[in-house]
Amino acid sequence: MNRREFISNAARAAAAVGFPAIIPATALGKGGRPAPSERVCLGAIGLGTQGTYDAKMLAADPRVQIVALCDVNNSEGTQFYGYQNNRTFGLRNARKIFGMDIPCYNDYREVLARGDVDAVMAALPDHWHAIVAIDAVRAGKDIYGEKPITRTIEEGIVLRDAVFSSGCIWQTGSVRRSQPYIVRLADTVRSGALGKIRRVQIGVVPNFSAETLAPAPVPAGFDWDMWQGPAPLSSYYHPNKTFTRWRGIRNYCAGKIADWGAHFLDFAHLAIECDNTGPLEIVPGKTEWAMDGFSDQPMKYSVTYHYANGVEVEISDENTLGVEFFGDKGSVLFADGTLSASNAKHVDARLFAADRKSYPIRGNSNHFSAFVDSVLDRRRTASDIEIPHRTNTACLLGEIAYSVGRPIRWDPDAERIIGDPHAARLCSRAYRAPYTLKA
């Protein structure tokens, strides 16, 4: 029983026996705080850079109360995060931000076992995403899950089906889905203003460089075994490859094609109306692999996707960062906050029109408040599970194509690779015992 149910039941029980229910004014929504029926008790799981940011944004909504903090990092001092900063994250930092009296956990399962937790925010390394999310669904929690939603295609299918059958609310951290200019640009593309769309060109950032790093001692308070979870166990620890730059290691992540593709390919799918399907053929282009160092991701890569509607989509770390749509009548480039077009009318006359032709943008364009809205009113979110699953599937197909070094064919209805058993085996990964993928 969660807090909202407890308060409601307590009031009904008191009325039934003829006693007045003595409930604090704040519990009834007075004193400036929402009543329990309009309050979401949140467990924050994963408190690195992204998780701390997400938790802050969710906690900024007065309807949210963070009641549990969870991370395997309870170490002191700063950690290397690879973005020109050395900062402290994890439980010690989170307690200072959200409250020293909030219960803290090393194991996410203890958070899920709490009956007062309505929803969880999960922002962990990608190899943990499916296990935590599926366990959260099985525990009846609503989920704000970071992208990319899973490390493998098989995990995505299992997670998508679990969410569909559970009735849980799911929202992915694809914040652009709640940004009005993204929705309007997608409407512009679909409206025919650019003519028939023939090609989409996506630029993503390069993978992390492959430095050679000597093993270092695991700091006290950091659970290195739990951090690795279902991935193969390794004794090779170094802070410069563990915090943020784990994205350079394929046991943990597909790299920037999945990290940034989760944003930009997701946007392209929205604009070319492929939210609920996928490509038919995936063709690898230029791929350069590191010769040494900790990273086993390609240092250069490009992939071209062919869709049933005739659109060709290229992702490359050598393209201009952003998404460019090419149609018979012109082109528009979205470069993550700036726009340029072959004809100014494509931007001025259509893109910034006041009307919203797609779907209502919830939460006043605040992706986090939109999630809280959906938790409370049980309406689907703008980035419900099928959408990010299809986007992530395409990203992972790109990874598989440049890994095997040849084109692969995909059946988006059956969700399987056609005629290439070796490539098909890469749709899943073995888990380290005792971890299992729960269908």
C-alpha cells in the first residue's frame, strides 16, 4: 500500500467508526503542499551525472517527494566524468542535495520492495537498464527510464512487452519529445513543405578516445562488483573509464550511436512517421576501430538505414551534429537548438506556427512534469515504451551492421534479422550469473 492509498483508507476507516480523522494540514494539501492523492513518492536509482540531474528536475515539481536514494557509489572525493570536470556524484552528493534524512541504498531491489514508492527514476549504465526496469515493472512501479532503454534488442522486446502487459506508466528521458519546436519541425516535415522526404542525415558525436590506462585500486565505498552487474566480471578498474566513459566499452554500452541516436534518430522517426516500425536494411559505411586502449568502440563510423517508405537515413560521426531533412522542395537542418533551411519560408511560415498539430505537449513543455502528469492521470506519455524501443532497436542494428562489416536485413514486424544467423546472435547477450532476463 502506498502513501496515497494509506491516507485515503485511514480517512474512510475513521469515518466508519464515527471518529474524526486527525490528519495534518500538509497531508490534506494545505500549507502549500499537494495532498497525497496528488503527490508522487519517488525512488531515485542511479545518481551519477544524468541521474542527479533527472532527480533534481523531478524534485522541482511540488507534486514529487523523493523518498529513496540508490547508487553503488558511496565513495569520497571527486570522480572523473570526462567532460572537463572532476566532481563528486553518487550517494554522498545526493544526500546533500535532496536531504540527509532520506534513506539510502546500495541495492535497487530494496527501493522496489518499499510499498510507499510510487515511481522510480532509473539512470544507470546501459547494461543495467533492462534488469532494473523489468524488476520495477514487476514491482508495480511507474518508471522514468533513461535512454537508450536497453543494451540489446532482445532486452528491449522483453521490456516493451512487460510494460504493455503491466499497465505501468513509462517515460523515457527523450526530452526533445516535449519540446514544442521539435514537434513543430516534425509537423513541417510531414506536412509536405519540403516535398517528399528522400534522405535524412544525422550527425552524432564521436566515441570516447581509447586511452591506455593502468589498473587502479577500487575506492572504498564503491561497489565495483554491483556496478558491473550482468556484464562479464572484470578486475580492471580505473576511474577514467568508469564514470561516464563507460560508454566507450561495449560490455556496458553500444557507444554514441545509441547515446546520441536515442535523441536524433528518435526525432527523425517522429518526422518520417516511423515511430512504430523500423528499417528494412542497414548498411555499414566507414568504420575505424581502435588499435589499443580501454575503448573497443569504433573511432569513426557511419551507417545508412533504408525504410519501407523510401526514406534513407544516414548516421555518422562525421556529419554536422544534428538532423537534416532533404525533400524534393528543399531541406531543413536542426542542429540542436539552431535551425537553417534552403528556403526561409520553411522555417518562418511553418515551423513557428502557434498551432500544435501532432499531440498535446504535456507539462508546459517540461518533460519531467509531463511524466508526473501521467503518473497521476494514467495517460500515456510522449515517449511511451514502444517509441524508444524502436529507436533503440535501429541504433543497435547499426552497431551490429558495422560489427559484422556487412549489410543486414531486418523484419520490423517480426523484430528479427533475416538470413544472417551470426548477426542475429548479436541481438542478445549472455548475462553473468546469477543475473537473468526475466520475461
